[in-house]
Amino acid sequence: MLITDLKGEEIMNQEQLEQLISAIVAGKYSWACVLMLRFYGRNPLDYIPYRTYYRLIKNNNFAYTLLASEKNS
């Protein structure tokens, strides 16, 4: 299933939507914002401070990499 905007352009696929929802359910709202910006094709650094962005990447990216690798195996 693809999530599209009003123009019919793809915003995110099912896997991306699941990542976004799991971040929200886990209470990681800042990380969910980063994911949403990435999935929409935006650069998160245009919207949040550099230090905040890299702290979020450091704290969350590893966990989501593991989650994705578990789904693929």
C-alpha cells in the first residue's frame, strides 16, 4: 500500500508508514518528525538544529536499522 498526497504523488510506502507509527507509539515524537521529513523528501536539517538532528540519529537510527534487518530475515 502506498500513501499518496492529494496530487496522487507517493509520500511513503507501507514499511515507512510502519516505522513512523512505531516511533509514535514508542513516544519518540522527535524521531517521528525526522522520519516524516525524510520520507517526504525533505532535509531534516532545514527544520531542526544540527546537534538535535545528530543526537536523534545516534539514539534512534541503530534501533531502526535492527528492526529493518529483523523484518528482512
